[in-house]
Amino acid sequence: MEPLIMALNDENTPVRHKAAENLGNLNGELGDLAVDRLLEVADNEEGEYKRFASFALKASGSDKAIDYFSKSINDEDFGVRKVAVRSLGELKVTSKIDDIEKIMLEEEDWGGVRLAAIRALGDMEVEEAITPIKKARRKEKDKDFKKAANKAIKKIEKSIKKK
């Protein structure tokens, strides 16, 4: 596991991606150890190393990372913010809908973090996420942003109908 952790800081981007993917796919006791180690790296590193540790945590799908992602939505690094927002959506952390709405309305980086916020709310698949998406859609002029908002709303509505 430790060589994979170190590979998150490799100079070669495909190596970093593959290391993050492999760490995220570890299961059982080894997976828990990897998540703990990744949380340590993410809390103590910066830049690409922190980004790829965050990406590996996202790939793990571990509830142990919820607190980390909750605080990382305000990280200074846009890549960490983007991964954190998407992870909260995939983990269906509905208690963070208001925080994600704020990001969706105020974030400068619409192509990355704001788009991740729209998708995160869609991933939550709960009715409470529709209103913030509609609010952001009304405020926005960009057609691609509106298209992403519509797609997220449709995903939520489809999920609600299945329940």
C-alpha cells in the first residue's frame, strides 16, 4: 500500500491516476488502512499530492472520509474542492445540500467546481436537492450550465419515481 501512496506524488500524471484508482479499490481491512493513510496524506500535504489523495478517497467510497470532504469543500485548491463536492454527492451526504448550494451559486470556477456541485446534488437523488439546482439555473446565463442543471433534475426525478 505504501508504494501506491508514494505514487500519488509521482511526476507522471497517469501513474498518479492509476495509484489513486488502485488505492480506492482496496477492500476489507487493507481498504480501511488505506483510507486512514489517505486521510493522513490529504490532511498534511498540498497541491497535486493532496488532490490525488482526495481522488483516491473519493474512489474508496468510504464513509470515513465524509468529515474530510465536508471541510475540503472550502479548500484553497480548486481540484480538492471539486473532488470533495462530488464525493459528498456520491456518498449522498444530504446534510451538506445547503453548503453545496452556496458553492453552486458563488464559486468562480463554473466548469469545474460549480459543475461538480450540480452533479453532486443530482447524485444525491433526493427531492430537497431540486430547489437549489433550479435557483442556480435561474441565476445562470450559460447554456451548458443550464443543461447540466436540467440533467441533474431529471436524474433526481427519475430516482424519486423508482422509489
